[in-house]
Amino acid sequence: MIAELISTGSELLLGQVVNTNAQYISARLAELGIHLFFQTTVGDNRVRMEKALSTALGRADIVITTGGLGPTLGDITKEVSSGVFGRTLELHEESLKRIQAVFAYRGLKMTENNIRQAMIPQGAIVLPNNRGTAPGVVMEEGNKIIINLPGPPYEMQGMFEDAAVPYLTAKYGLKQVIYSRVLRCFGLGESSLEEEIKDLLKQQSNPTIALLAREREIHIRLTALADDVAQADSMLGSLEEVIRTRIGQYIFAVNEDTLAKVAGNLLVERKCTVACAESCTGGMIAAMFTDVPGSSAYFVQGVVTYTNEAKIKLLKVKEHTISRQGAVSEQTAREMAEGVRSLAGTDVGLSVTGIAGPGGATEAKPVGLVYIGVAMPDSTSVYKYVFSGDRSSIRLYAAKTALDLLRRNLLGAGT
Amino acid sequence: MIAELISTGSELLLGQVVNTNAQYISARLAELGIHLFFQTTVGDNRVRMEKALSTALGRADIVITTGGLGPTLGDITKEVSSGVFGRTLELHEESLKRIQAVFAYRGLKMTENNIRQAMIPQGAIVLPNNRGTAPGVVMEEGNKIIINLPGPPYEMQGMFEDAAVPYLTAKYGLKQVIYSRVLRCFGLGESSLEEEIKDLLKQQSNPTIALLAREREIHIRLTALADDVAQADSMLGSLEEVIRTRIGQYIFAVNEDTLAKVAGNLLVERKCTVACAESCTGGMIAAMFTDVPGSSAYFVQGVVTYTNEAKIKLLKVKEHTISRQGAVSEQTAREMAEGVRSLAGTDVGLSVTGIAGPGGATEAKPVGLVYIGVAMPDSTSVYKYVFSGDRSSIRLYAAKTALDLLRRNLLGAGT
């Protein structure tokens, strides 16, 4: 089956709202095993909407529209859709009663134009709206189907799940299972990663493999189409194993976990506590740690020592370390990590010092130069990087790299 | 002029990402006075992308694509676009040098596939990418134009503003000036704000008024169409003045500045320094302060005292304050603010303690309860809130509220 999506509404063409409906429906169709090759957005214009519908019906089995089911004169989706199939609208008494009941319940007077919402194409299947007034519609004509869903995301999602999915499942006897697994990678670029698994990407069919760069991570999404969950699981497992032999060290989590969550889990497993001292990341690492519910079990303290004075006074970084080697240096990172470990009395101390820019660079120390220190109970390691990007990007990369180094050190792997 | 937008990328068809690029470009085209009747999304598939481009060129003057300029084999937008105009790609030496320089600067090895990014359609205008490696492209053929922009929103926005808008303005002699001003508000809900300026929203025409809720802020975007900048400026100024008489105290910035930047500017003006002590926000306030270049001039130190021990040891919060009134209490917030002020030797101390959830609530202290302390040289104020939402949302609201309270205290307004 091939579906196509038409989002209607001039507010989308004017950029006044983001089209989250397109994402929601697309993701759900992929999971149902229904292909989607085009999404189109069109305004509340009869001629252009008709054109979009005809084009979509020419290349897809199922055309799903969102929006334009409201009471105003600009809401024309049902009218145009029924016209494409040569039908007219007629009053649907049951829907009218439902709409009247909703207004009565809210203690509001129902205006004349709300009756428009109860007008339904001849011979259509009505999809009830449990979260609003406008009913949805399914029209079948030969082997083509049009489904009209409402525009407000909350109403649309409810109707999609409660009525459209059951309809599609029954109609097409969808019994295959679509199952996904996301391998979250950090520490190598998209093109390097692609180089490592080029052959797998080329020969992919089922499971499929998709690479997605997101906030300096790369997510590898594996999707299997199978007869049941166990089969899908085994297909995904085999492919994951092959990928792990190539780039296993960069995979920090499967599916949802963040770097901070994974590092936190390792700390809990090893009964370790951590504290961090941040300069250029300025609190981002602490914020990532504490974004995880229950992080108070292992995250004891964070300090943001933005000035030299704070580094010296609070973390006991030696004055001559800063004066001779600078605040951004291997030795300062080392003393910060050891200093915060001792200040907070934790098992592990994590530190970051660097130049996030745009100012602060010298010839020897460019923007993006970052030192990260990991003070473990038995030894301290310091790592040097030169990150690219703007200030925010450098800070984000540095914070995530620190968490990844903590993870690797806890795994006993170093870098 | 009529434009059409084609978003490329299988990740969009699979619903893995929301298409924010479509909204951004659509909004900007509306401001430029360029019509947009269709947005299409298509995957990384040669045949279907070609079809989408041909269809778009059949009904629009300008076709703008986003995505598919990367180094991988799936990145085919330039290739397909040039094919539609019967052209081939050729190596653009200048772009290659730029890409090589980026890799050299990062100390990374450039892989073979990155050369793809420097391949440019014959006779095309190259749009430089100041925020990434992939250059963009403009191709003119008769009275039709194709513009290829990158997919990552940060890169796309930079290239659109720096290169595409100047190109379009020059090409079409857009001589009316579209000029916008964004009033950034914090501390009141969207519906309350709407209520305050309902009449202005209803009677708007030029300038237009749009409300946009973003990360717990509300941005009021005023857009004027005028003959020149001076005229636009005066139109926007008059409207801003009217809005300020209604909700002036909630407007913390005009256009780009963040709450942290505004608070930082006030600290600089008043020659004050600040330090912060965070519990439930866990470093977010420090991260917001230090996201501003040059913040080291006033942001001296941050501490994340997630445990009671850290609050007592580092900030000198009294043990009996915590044992009697609890770590989430007015008195603890007060002592944390005063404690960090004294620890760091700053003029101002800022503190947050609260329950971000999902755990940690009691009958008397619900999830969302947050105390914020502001220790000024002459007195300390503590503010109590109960924020709604999930953990991330409560933390974000608490952090921004702390910065807003600092701003209000520096302005001498309190809350």
C-alpha cells in the first residue's frame, strides 16, 4: 500500500504554525508498514486543493488529509474531497446530534455555520471525533481511499488512533509487524560512520537502516518488517550485532537513553558518585546529569568556575598552573577534576576547560580548544579536543564528550 | 512572484523529524511578499524528487529545496536539480578549498565522499555556507529559478538570510521593505496576553501582529510593509508603544536577546557580579548565563548543590533549616542565595530549590513547587511558585523565572 499525505491550511503556507501532524502521521504509517512517498501542503483554495488531491490519487492508494473540517467558509476539505469522487455532501443526523450535544454540554449557543461540520459525503464512513466537534470521513471509490482528518493535533491524533488505524488494519489485513531499534552513537562523524557501514547501507532492504544526525549524536535506526515481534526482534538483533563489530565502541545506548542517563546507570552499577567542575560548558554537564530523574543518587555536586579566582579558591587549582600554562590547559583540567573530586568527596571528578568563543582565542589556543579531565579513584586522564562550530555548538559537543569519556572510563575503555 | 518549497529527506517521510524548515521559509517568504501555494516533501529518491521538481517548476517561478546537500550517497538534491535543467555537476575549487580548510581546522581527515559537497551545477551561483560545509546553489533557467539550501535548520537559516534573501531582493527588485520587530515576553500565558491585546490582534493589517509561544516565552512579532526602513521603523515603534502601555513589564527584550543576556547587560551597567546556587535546575541557570559571550565579566561562579550535604558544606545552609523546614523551603532558598553570594564574593547571589519531579513530592510540597532566592547587597527576597508540566518543563520555567527575577530586581521593580 502506498499512502500520500495532504496537509491543508493557509496558516501552514504562511509559516504561522509548524506542521507536526505530518510528522505524526508519517511515523505511524511507517510503523504500520504503509509506504509514504510524498507529503503536500496546500492552502484553503478550492482549485489548488483539488489539484493536490487528484495528483495524490494518481500515485497513491490512500490519501490522508488533515485540516479544513471546521465550521468556517474556509473549511472546504470535505467538499473538495467528495467532489473529486463525484459526490455531494448530505446532512449526517447522528453527527449533528453529537455536535449539538457538545454545545449544550459547554453551555454554548450553536451557530448556524456549525451545521457545516455535520455535512458528510454520500456513502462515506464517518469517523467520530472524541476530542472535538468535527467528525472525520473515509471515502472509498474503486481501490482508492480518501481519509479526511481534523487539523488540531490533539483531535487528529485521537481520531487517527481510535478510528483510522482500526479501519486501515481491517481494510488491508495488516498483520505484519513493523519494529524499530535506534542505535545511538557519539564520537564519530556522519560520513565516517557511513564509511564503516557503507556495504550494509547499500544492500539494505529488510531491516532498513537510516542514519540521523541529531545534536551532535548519530542515530542509526533499524526497522524490520516481520510476521511477529519475535521474528522482528531476531532480525534487528542480527543486524545490530554486525554493526556492533564495526563501530560498537561508539554506540552508547539503544533506543531512548541519553549519554547522561547511560553514564548515570554505570555509576549506579559501580556504586560510584560523581561531581563536575565546568568552565566553558558553564553548567551544561550538571544540567544534563540532573535532567535524569533520580540522578541525586550519584550526582553530588557541580561547580561552574568561570573565573580563575574561583578555580583557585574553590577547586585548589595552583596559581602557577594558571599563570604558566593558562586556564585552558591540560594541567588545569587535571587539577580541576581532582579538585572537584576532593571538594565533593566523590569517587569521580569530571572537568572541562576550553575556549567556546567567539573571543578568547590566541595563536596557540584556537576557539574550540577544550581539555576534559576525568579523575578516577586510581588515576586522572586528560583529553584534548579542537571542536568546530559556534559557541553553542562547541559547548554542546564539549559537554557530551565529557559524559562520553566518563562512560568510557567507567567501562574501563579510556578513549 | 510565486515560490514553491520542496523539503527533501526520507527522515521527513518516516516522521523522524519535524519539518521546521518549511515553517521558517514560508514565514520569511510571506514577509518578503512572495506567494507560496504548495509545500512538498519528498524522499531521497531520484525519480520522485525529479517529479516533484518538474511539477513545482510548472506552477512556480522560484523553487526552493532544503536538504540533500551532504556528503553521502543519499544526498542527491543538487544532482537531480541540475538534471532537471539539463546540466551536470562540476567541481567548484573554491568550495573544495573551503571544505578542506574546515576539516584541517578541526584536525580531521577529510574522506573521499566529502568532495561531493563541492560539486556544483554548471553555471550556478554558489551560496556560501557560513555555518557548515555544504554550499548552497542558485540556478537560473529562463524565468525559472531553483535554489538548493542545506537541511540542518541552523545552516539553512544562516544561508537563507545571508545569501538567498539578498539574491531574491536584488533579482526581483523587491523594493518595499519588510521589517520585523519581536517583543519577547516572559511571565504571562499566551491566552492572558491575547486578552490584553485582543483589539489590536483583531484590527491588525499593517503592521501585522503574530504571537508565538517558544520555550515558555511568548514572542510578539510585529511586521510592517513600508517604502523604506525609516517608515517601517516608525510604524513598528508606534505599535510597540501601544503594546508596552498594556504589558510593558513582561517585555524583557526586543528582537534577539535572551533573559540571560538582558540580565547580564543590567549587571554590567550596574557594575555588579553574580553567582548562583542551583538545586532542581541543576546547572541550567549557569548554562544560560555562560551561553552569552563575555559573561565572564559578571558571572563569577555557579554551584549545583544537589544534595543536602553540599548545601550545608559549601553554601553554609544551616542544618536545622533543612531538618526543620526542608531542602525545598523559603528559608533554604534564602540561605542558599546568601551563601553563594558570600562564597563567590559577588554583589548578587541567585538560588533555586524545588521539586522537579516525577518523584520527591509530599502532600504539603507538590511537584512543581519552587523557591527562588535573590540576595542583593542590601536585602534578600525569596519567591514561591508552583509550576506545571513535566520535569524538563518545570526546570526550564524555574531557570528562566530566576533570570527574570534577577532582571526585575536589578531594575528595582521586584515582582
